[in-house]
Amino acid sequence: MSNMIQAAREQVAALTQAAYEKAAAAGALPAGVEAKATVEIPKDVKNGDYASSFAMAGSKAMHMAPRQIAQTILDNLSLEGSYFKSAEIAGPGFLNFRLGAKWYGEVLADIEREGMEYGRCDEGHGEKVMVEFVSANPTGPMHIGNARGGVLGDSLASVLERAGYDVWREFYVNDAGNQIHKFAMSIDARYMQLLLGEENVPFPEDGYQGLDIKELAQAFYDEHGDSYRDKSEEERQEAMAGFGLAVNMPRMKEDLRRYKIEYDEWFLESSLHNGGYVVETVDKLSDAGWTYEKDGALWLDTTGLLKAKYLREGKTREQVDKLDLKDDVLRRANGFYTYFAADIAYHRNKLEERGFQTAINIWGADHHGHVARLQAALDGLGLDGSHRLVVVLMQLVNLLRDGKPERMSKRSGKAIALRDLLDEVSVDACRYFFNSRTFTSPLDFDLGLAVREDSENPVYYVQYAHARICSLIARMREEGAQVPRAAEIDAAVMTTPEELALMKTLSQLPEEIRLASRDYDPSHVNRYLLSLAGDFHRFYNACHIRGEEQAVLSARLKLADTVRSVLANCLALIGVTAPEKM
């Protein structure tokens, strides 16, 4: 679990401190000064690879000019055996350090040793987290709107695993409540229309209109004939709901499996109702004093919970009083519990019953108003929902074709099904594109670009870099040149800007994984892949391998193979293949 960038930064601080202590012991600098120095990576490599502010940070306490301190540090600095080949003074007194062959060699050795685990860090310390994503209603086919959330959730889970978290992937199945009632009512109406004629059976105004509902009704008729014609509406609709879910759920799983998404659990909402968990959760809120009765219904004091939450978070009483806060119904006058009550119970189950330290939800941005209410309700249960429930709100997808807007729905008015999208665009391209922007940005998905086989298509550009290296290695093998072990090469022979830039980019993956997990943003991986592929293509065009003297040939061949390994590693992280030929 190495991080060569951090290791170099720490070594700069240690080398500078040692030089200061040596100078102080010799009387060249005042002793006992603790300089709160920073070690930064300059944006321009002309200014070195690392810069220490030690001389400026200690200037006031030492009563000396920063450049004078820097020169004294330099005079007492020993770089022997370190990652650095030289140091110099710059600007008002920065100490700039330049990386040497030892550091570059260790980057290649670390990647060789860690293989597909390279980039792993211990940011999560084994913390148990759940990522719940997609959780689409099982009342119809998976659609293009689920495509971004699916990849974002799955890739985030992979990144969190690499960052040292204990991760659980979950799909919450809304198989109870109002939408299932509408689903059953819609199939029932279409079934009765088949028996009695469309003109004789009105279709419910708020029913589901899709062709898939007609297909389910026909399939039910094919299996049961008219045997449900004279049964009660309640009995018919219960059978319709069960039948429709039994057809739709396997289809959803099949579509997501094709999309390379597998879950640890498909959690049924109905299990919360059937086991009395929703009732128990609402009773706990009542016991804590957060509910009241009005008009025969049981209400949650969402206003009071949110006010308490916002005051804890630093808002003033005046700011909180200006907010337009509303309470929520938990149990209707008819005795039925609301979706919000079930949602609170489900998240209590995550945090309390199953012991996840953090519950991460991937939601569409249109759900933003629900986030604080749910967090506050969990606060009311003593579960610290304000910190332990993390909701990643992703922006919408704009569907394009060759730069021009494409209809998001078919003529029927229904959104394009995920399976239709995957029939047109490869799974690799879909997964790469849907993870290519940070979730806070709307995403343009260009169907035309996604299938192009040129460098304008980013997934092709990255995969081509991998395939190019595989071809190079195969060609070199035919000529008798094998990829050497890291210990067998001399990293000092690689001195061109392209080689050094490429090795630095290779070293950045652990830090990118750390940032991606911190920000809940797996698109860090896509940006890293583009950067690494671009650096490789520049290296390949500038630096010959074939025909070079043996030491250079071996070092560059090892560097190319290391890039191949890291490209495959990162593509796998976001669920994209690394082809050997293109």
C-alpha cells in the first residue's frame, strides 16, 4: 500500500529538518526553532519536483532572511541514499528538490509487487459501508435514467473497496406501497380489457400506460385464461402484483448483470412491513417525542427535527425560522404507513440492525429535498443520520447523437430501456461514459461518439493505449526481448521529459484513489486513465524502444509494461475491459 508521492514529501521534510539540526549544532543557525513548513509539488517542473517553505517559515523566529537560511540548509543537506538527486534555492527562499533514479525505480518496483492491487490505501480502515444504488421501481423495465446511477454506484463501491473500506452493494426493491398498487391495478385493467373489450373497462387515470403492462396482462391471461374474471378485485390485483414482480425482477437482474453489476443483496421493502419493522420504527419516533396526531393521521415533527439539525450545523435561529419547513405524514388516517415511514425504517435497518457505519445512497438530483428530512428523522432515532447517511445526488444525462440532442424516450413516451441502449452501445462505452464526469455535473452522452473507433472517443483512446502496449510487448518477445523485472533495470537511463512525466503519473494512482473515496467521486479514475493514456502515447511517439542499447531498451520496455498493468487495473476498477488487440 505504497504512496510514493507521500513518501517523497515526507522525505523532503525529514532531510530539511536534519540539515537544519546539523547547521544549528554547528552554530550556523539558531537552535530550537520549530518551523511550520509545507512541502508542495510545484505546478511547473522547471521549479523542481518538491518545494519546501522551511526557510520562510523559520525566518521570523531565526531573525534571518529566508534565502540566507535556505543557503545554510543547502550547505548542510545530505541527499546520499535519498529519493533526490539535487536541491536548489528559488524565489524568496524556497528549497526545490529534484527526484532521482531511486524514486523512479521504486515506483516501478511497487507497481510490479502490488499488481492489480496497486493504488490500494487504508483511508477506510476497514469501516463497514453500504452503497445502495439504482433501486428502480420494479414496475417496468430498467431505463436509460438508471444507467448513470448504476455505474456511479458500482464504480464508487469498487473505489471504496480499494481505499480500504468494507463495502456492501444493495438494491432496495420497492415491492410494497402505492406504486405496487398502481402496478397491479394497471395489469388488472388490461387483463379485464382482454376479457371484456377495451371499450368496456376504463383504464385508471393514474395507471401505468406502457406497452410492458399490456404484455404482462397478456402473459397472465396466457397462463390463467379467464379464471380470474369473477374473482374479487382485491384477489385479482394481489395475483397481478405477484405475477408482474415475478416477471420484472429477473429481467432487472438480467439487465444489470449484462451491465456488469452484481449486488450483495436485493432488499425487499415488503420485508419491513411484514416483519412489523415499520410499525416499530414509527413507535420509536413517537417514544422519542417526535410525532403527533392530527386529522386521524400520525405526523412526524419534521420541522422540529430539521430546526435542531440546522442549529447544530451552525445556522442561526433567525435563518432557521425563515425556512419553509413542513411536517410529514407517517401513518395515514386509513392506517396505511407512508413511503417515508418505510424509508426511515429501511435506513434504521442499515445503521442500527446491520451495523453499517455509513450508508451511501445514489439518488437523482430531483430527490434533493428528501435528503435533510431523512437525515433528521434518523437523528431523531439517535442514529446520527446527519453524518452517517451520505446521499450522492447525481445530475441528469443529456442524450446526444453526433452532438445533436436525441429523444430520451420512444414514441410511446416511455424512456429508452437500458437493454435497448446496450444493444446499440457497448457495455464498455456505456460504463466509461456514464462515469466520466463528476456526479455534480450534468452528463452529455453522445451515442455517435460512444461507438467511434478513434482518439476522439475517450474509452477507445484509453483501451487503444493498452492494446498498443500488448502488441509492442508481443513484437519485442518475437525479437527475443522479454519484459525485465524492476530489479533488473537501471531507472537512471530514463531521463527524457516524456519518461519522467509518465513515471510521475504512474505514482499518482494511490492519491487518486484516496481523493475519489473522499469525494465519493469515481470519475477521478476516468480522468486518471485519460492522463495516463495521453502520457503513454506521448512517450511512445518520442522514445524509441526497438534498436536502442540494451539498458535503455530494457528500462523503456519495463516502463511500457508497467503502464499496461496500471491501465488494466484502473479499467477493471470501473468495470471496463482492457483489450489486448483492437
